[in-house]
Amino acid sequence: MPFMPILASEHGAAMDSLLLWVHLFVGVIFLFFLTIGLIALRRFRESNAGERQPVRGKWPLFVEIGVVAGELALLFFVSTPIWLSYAAAEAPADQEPLEIRVVAQQFLWNIHYPGEDGVFGTTRIELANDVTNPIGLDHDDPAAADDIVNSNNLVVPVNRPIRIQMTTKDVIHSFYLPEMRVKRDIIPGMVSTVVFTPTMTTAQLQELTGNPERGFEIVCSQLCGLGHYRMRGYLLVLEEDEFEQWLIDNAPDPDFDPFWS
């Protein structure tokens, strides 16, 4: 759709279809009530104010029933099937989802990968330090030895399901990937999850737009403080082999002491 962001995820077409139907339905209702309002204004001007009569007949009731019926049809026959298919979607048996954790804070995104062993290291809030340990990773946990943590740079492979579990260290944030049709509020004290499958690499996006600087962005779509405007991250979508090399290149140095002073 020309008025929508570029589509780059597997489920995005269904979401765009749902948005189109919702806007068409609301547009029809808007035009109908606008017409009724204009007719009422014209009749009011043509009549004597002292001779106004109340609305008679059952047509207002039929209009209300029609609007409610249309909304129920949109809910049960369009939005609910799309949501159920999205929620029940499973990765192919030979392709496990890539598990990533995102910890939001004012005003950046902390990205946490489990590393080569596929197991996330333990995190504890009392260990959190914005300089050396932003997510409170427990480096005494053997599973944390190969974990990768960075800020504002989410790197994923193309054509592979991605499952992201999100928490926040402070206020409400909202994780938004426009081209992936992914948006979810992150509530303090809760874990929010999004699942999507990218279908376009960053290189393909740049080729499509003719802009070698173009990339996918991570946006916070919930006002979260004075620095909300700069809470911006980047999504880099790579080919599978490039992603595996990225994991190798960014694996932590086993001799590095995270508690340097």
C-alpha cells in the first residue's frame, strides 16, 4: 500500500489488510453520519425553531443496529481470525525461533542474546549498572559467559522466526518496528512478547529504496520522558550466514573483566 511503510515481515500483509478493512468501515460510518448531520442542519435552517418536532420512526434504531452489526462482523470475521492465526503460528520443525530479550530504559534499548549455548544468563536488578552492566547480568552464572549485550542495535537473520521478550527498567515504553508491523507496549513488572519473521534484509531495503544509508528503525511510540525523542534504535536484518558470523564477531572476550573500575 503506497500510504504504508515498506512491508518486510511475513505477517505484515494480514495486518495491513485488517487496517484497510477497519478504515473502510470507519470511513463509511463517518460519511453516513456526516450526511445525516448536513441534512439535519439544512432542515433546521429551513424550519421555524419554535416548530421543531422530535425524531419519529424506527430508522435511528435500525441505524444503530446496523453499526453494531458491522462492528461485530469486523471483529469476529476479520480481526479475530487474523489474530488467532498470528498467535497460533509455529515455526517449522527444523527452524527454531531466535530468542532475544530487550530491556527498555530511559532512553535506550538494551539487547540481550543468549550466545552460542542458547541459554540466557541470570539477570538480577541489584547488579544493574548503566556503565558496565545495564541489564544486571550475573557473570558468576556459567550460562552468562557467552551472552551478547549491546545497546540500540538489534541484529536478526532473514526468513527466521524471531521471538522477543521485553521488560522495562523504569516507565512504560512501546517497542515499534514499522516495516515489520510489530508494536507492543512494555509495562513495568510485566514481560511483553512479540513474534515476527523478517522477509527482507537491510541490504535489500537499501537496494529497493535506492538509499545506501536506509535501515530499519526501532521506535519508542510511547511518551516516556523528556528524552523520548532520542530513544531510537536500529534493526539490522542479515542473511543467515552473515548473522552467524556476526554472533562470532561479537561474542564476549572470556578474559574481559566486566567489573573494571
